[in-house]
Amino acid sequence: MTAQARYYDIFDDKYIPGRWHLRMPRYNEGEGEWFDIWQFSEGRVLNIERPIRLSVKSAGIALDFSHAMGTPIVHRRVVSLFERLGLQKEVQFIPVEVEGQTEPWFILNALQVIRCIDDARCEEVLYWQPEDNRPDKEGEYRNVVGLKVDPAKIGDANIFRPWGWLVVLIVSERVKQALEAEGITGTQFIEV
């Protein structure tokens, strides 16, 4: 009998003392044009033609993995690690300019959305109903508490977003262990 695969919600550890906090991505800081961050949760390759810039809200320790308004921002060390793991087909790394930084930084864009939420094992799932007057969302997840996934529905994916609850980025145990072994800073994990 083989052990069942394990998966983790990877997110930005907000409680690291002295850490930086990144602001929302923009095309041009001077003009103040916001960038549509929701496209990074759609699970598709994006063609970004203009430079994306990030300012730092509180100067502090730069982390290898951070969020800017929910968008994963990673250092080139993460890109190198994912390349060594052979995950180039599962992610797109989009260059960004970070205020005060000369090192390369990237938006991590997961290229898979998988229908894998295990409703019965979650603490609570709520769906958009007709009475919510949101026909565009009816039948989709409105809230998920205590997220759990069904590994049988995931296949061999190592990084993805769960269909219907795209605010979460999920990694396999293999990726979690590799990030920890590499000493990537800023990550926090919850098993799902």
C-alpha cells in the first residue's frame, strides 16, 4: 500500500520580524496604473508586455517568497529551484521590478487550476445561491473554511490553484520539502 500524496497551502508568513511588505503590482508607479492581479489566478500563460513594478510599504528584510495583494512574488532562487525540480510546465515566472532591489524578482503564476476540493472533509463550504443575486457566481464556492483536497483528483501536479477557490496556491509535499531544504525564506504551509 502506497502512502497518499500530501498537499499544502503555501502562503506568505506575515509574522517574520523586520520583514518587508510589498504593495499591489502596478504598470508604472509614476502614473499609478494598477495591474489586474486576478489574471494570476486563472491558471494560464500570460503575455505581459509592459514592466510591472512593486513598491515596498515598509522597508525591511526582503523575503524569497512574499505576497503583493495575494500575488506570489519570488526571488530568482525560487525560479532556479523550480527549474531543478523540472516544474517549468507548471509555472510561469513573470519578471517584476521591486523598489530598492537590484536582484531579479518574479511573479509566480501557477498554470493549473484543478477541481479537487473535498467538500465533505472541509470544515465548511458555502456556495453562491440564487438569493445572493449573483447569477455570474451561482453554484461556485462563496467561502471555504478548513480547505481539504482530494489527492485522487490531483494527478501528478506539484503546484496549482483549486477550482472554485482561486485565492489559494497549493504545492505538493515534494515542493514543500524542496523549498524548506533550500532555505527559501517567507513561506508558511498548512496541510490541505
